[in-house]
Amino acid sequence: MERIDRVVLKNARGHAYFEYGEPRMEAPLRVWARPLESMSESERAEFEGLRAAGGLAAWPEVGSRMTTRIATGLDMDGDWVVVQDGTYRYAVDDAEGLRVRSIVWEYLATEVHWES
């Protein structure tokens, strides 16, 4: 798990920097990975439903500008950025600190969470 956590953290740092322009080099509060099939329906709904759980606003601002992706809806599925359909998607929100979630191969759910 330690090796998987290192990869999950590295990807999350890249997504946080790309989406918010903020490098996150400090240790996160939590890093975890879990197969989607091991989640209950309510756990999976909470994990994938960021907006319902206080995640991204309809037009989140990044500093003084909105991200082009959010403004155009390009590659978006709700709050998720779809890198490759069925292969990789991720979501970043800053409602309760900075949180990066991803789903790999519609199998592995990951989350990295930093304090604000």
C-alpha cells in the first residue's frame, strides 16, 4: 500500500497544482485508496457526488480567474474531469481544505486531503 499511496499522492499534487496553481509539498492529512466495489452504495454516492457533499461550486474561482475547463465544461462530467472515459477521472475541491479524488479504471477510488 505504501507504493500505491506514493503514486496517489504524486498524482494528487499534480492535479492540485494544475487546477489551483498551488504546489502542495507538505504532508497531507490523509491518503487512501480503495476498490469501488468494496464501498456501499451510499459511500460511493458520497465519494462521487462532490457537489452534494459541499464540493465544487457551479463557478469556482481560482484566485481572480475561473478555470477554462469549468467555464466551458470541456472534459467535465459533473465535478469530475474525465481524462479518458472509463480509464481515469479526477476531481479537486477546496470546500474543507484541498481534496483531490480520482478513479482509476472504474475500479480504484483514491483521495488525498490537505488542510487549508
